[in-house]
Amino acid sequence: MSSDYPVQIDATSPTHFDRVQLLQRIGIAMLLGWLGFSAGWLACLLFAELPLIAAISIASTRDAYLKKTAPSMWSVLVWLLRFSAYMLLIVDRFPTGEDHSVVTEIRYTGQPTTGSALTRLVTSIPSGIMLMLLWCVSSFLWVVAALTVLLGLPMPRSILAFQRGVLRWQARLVAYHASFVAEYPPWALDTESSSGTALAMAGGR
């Protein structure tokens, strides 16, 4: 990956995707919808809760946030990112403790205060709006990708690249929104593959 942003995420995609796994994704989406959960609902929850958790933790003990609270929060977010990669048809394995098809790396560069953590509720909005637009395109490409899987054809690299870029945008926005990093998420869709580059797992093991 060309970006030097302190949050990196990459995924190893198979050439062909399993039809059974595709049906499993549809089943998961239907089940979550029936239970009242959706990607939009989760996004709203994370948008509201992450800065509040950061602000409360920082108000208690500032230094402990990045050393103790942030790594625990990041490990949960890593699983959600892996789940997102699975649902986006980037990888073909449901995320488990032994799944290494999605790897992440983070450098905690933030020096947050209670005020700056709460400010992220506003400063994250432009990047969040852009992410929603990317999700719209991603949803269309998902349909194309699903048809590709059903026909037993190789997954187009252009689709994998775009979905990978969306996944990275999500990861970087979440890390910024939670005050893990000081740098604003880059206004660029990072679609490059890090083929052969091993990323250290940070909080995602």
C-alpha cells in the first residue's frame, strides 16, 4: 500500500469465491435485518458512541486511554472490519480467531483531550458523507460481484480493488473518529494491494 497513514488494512482475496459462502452472506444479512440490525444502524451507533467513550475515558485518565482502553476497542473494531470485508466480498471466510485473510496495523498517534474527542462528532462528518457515497457504489458492485460468483467466474480485480478501498476508508475514519490517531483520513481511495507485504497485527489477534 502506498499510503503512510498510521492505519493500514489489507485483505487476501481468492480468485474464485464459493457460492455457499455467498448464500451464507445473504442469510446473515437477512437475519440481521430481521433482528433489526443493519450497516446503517451500526454506523450510527459507532458514530455516536466512539467519541463519547473516548471523552469519558480521557476525562478519567488521559494516558490510560491510548494504552489500555484504545487497544481493547480496536480489537473489537478489527473484528467488525473483518466482518465487513467478508460481507463486501473481499474475502471468502467468515472472521474467526484463526482468520488471517484480513490484517491490520495501527500506530496510536493521537494526543486526545476530552474536548478534541467530542469535536470528532463534527470533524468526522465530511469523511463520513463521502463514505456513504462510496457505500452506494459499493452496493452496486456487490450485486455485480454476486452474479460473478453465481456464474463461477473469477472476481474482477477492479471490483476487489474498489471494495478494498472502501474497507480502508472505513478503518481510517473509525480510528480517527475514536481519537486513536491525530491525522485526518486521507481524501483518496487507497485501492492498491500490498501483495507480499506482511502487516503486523495490532489489536486484531
